[in-house]
Amino acid sequence: MEPSVHLVKLCVGADSVEDLSLWQHANRHRWPDGLPRHVTRMWPKREAELLEGGSLYWVIKGVILARQRILRLDEQIGEDGIRRCALVLDAEIRRTEPAPRRPFQGWRYLTPGDAPRDLAEARASDDVLPAELTAALAEIGVR
């Protein structure tokens, strides 16, 4: 069954998919079940659709380069007492075909038809190009 909707989010602080992976691995002890999370202020109104197999697509240096399946949404109360949404993610990070994205705040919904395809397993271990070159190639349609 194809998901109804995905999320797309800027991956702040990471310069590469490897940076994201290393950060999640180093912080897994902080999460009760060891699964990576991304905490956001807003609770997605389309929760049911996201949980039908939706993913969080990561924008790194202006280009969607990876995704993680969303497993569930957990309530998380911050130290300030404010309710937040923890997007609980599959530990597997899947590389995608590069897709440029302009900067935005928060997250956005992404329809399956607009989501970049996963890279073929044979390409997942390809040498990683610098982010700026990946963005430039994606901008002109070379993947």
C-alpha cells in the first residue's frame, strides 16, 4: 500500500547523510527505545495518512538526499511544559535521488508523486559528491 503523504524537513546542522547517520547513532541512548526522533512544535494534522507508510525526507544543503520511514508520533512534553510531537523514525536511512528544495521553516507535506525515488541498492554506496555539486546537478536535472 502506497502512503498517502510524507513530510519534508530541513536537516539543520548536518552537511551530509553521513553526518545525520552519525548524529542519530551517537544519540540513540537518549531515546527510550533507541529509535531516532525528530521533535517538532506542531502535530501533523494528517497523522493517519503519515502512519500509512509515510517517510520524513531530509533536505541537506538545499537538496533532498535521504528519507526515513515514520513509525509513529509520540507526545513529548518539553522542560517548558509545552506539548510537542516526536516523529519516531526507522533507524534505516535510505538515500534518495537528489531533489533540490528552497529553504523553508518547519516541515511540509510531500505527496508520493512529488517524492524523489530511492537510490538503487547498487548506487547507495556510490561516492558522495560535495553538496554544492549535488545541488547544482539536481537543479539542471542531472541525477
